[in-house]
Amino acid sequence: MAQLTDLHDLLCHEVQAMYSAEKLIVAGLPRMIEKAHNQELKQAFSQHLAETEQQVERLKEVAKMLNIDADGDSNPGMKGIIAEGEKVMEKNSESEVLDAALICGAQKIEHYEIAGYGTAVYLAKELGLEAVARVLDETLEEEKNTNSILNHLAKNLVNPMAE
């Protein structure tokens, strides 16, 4: 979107930005899976990779519903969060501490996504685009669930082992 003139334009921008973010996540998650030591964390990342691939498809569907190109905008915010995570993964770390760092980075990503999808759902509802809102809300709920899983892993398995 070269110009934002109304809430519909803003919604389209958010959808394109989230599409860019999800594609970056699909590209980055395999490295996180490879770096993780805790098997439950590896499993959670693997499950979320499959979920994220479906989220990319949903965003293509939403873009079609909005009559826009899903690839229309990039996401420098997500690029920055991922770059920060890459920097941390390159540090010489104990395996348990690296797992804690991976969860920390993943939760930053989840919180970014929750904010982005939450905004997009609100805008779609505000514009009366209930079908768009439903599709986006499905992803929002998945992101919230992933964040809860990461919280559980951090509190109950990974962080106690990293102390």
C-alpha cells in the first residue's frame, strides 16, 4: 500500500505485513527446531511450523477476499525480531540456556503476531467484513495458544533446567 486513506487500506496493509511476517517465520523456524535441545520444545516448534504454513494459506485467502496481492508489503519489524534471535542463537550457550533463549525469541514473535492479528480482526469487524474477521481470528487464537504452550514449557521445563 503506497497510501493509507482509510481503515480498509490499513487492514490491507496489516494483512500484507502479517503475510510477510509468516513467510519469514516459516523460513526461520527450521533453524530454531534444529538448535533446540529439549524434545518438547522441538515438538512445539515443529507443530507451530505446520500451523504457520496453514496461516500463510489463510492470509492468501484473506488477501483474495480483500482483492489485494498478499505480497504487497514487507515486514521490517519481524525481520528485526528474527535478526535478534539469530544473533542470540550464534552465541556460545549452554544447551538449557539456549532453549530458554529460543523460547524468549519465539514469544517476542508470538506477541508481535498477537498484536498484528488482533488489530486486523478489529479492523475487519469495524468494516463489517465478518468473513475476513473470522479467518483472521482463527489465526489469532492459534497464536495465543502457541504463546501459552511456550509459557508452559518455559515455566515448567526449560527455565528450571537453565538456572
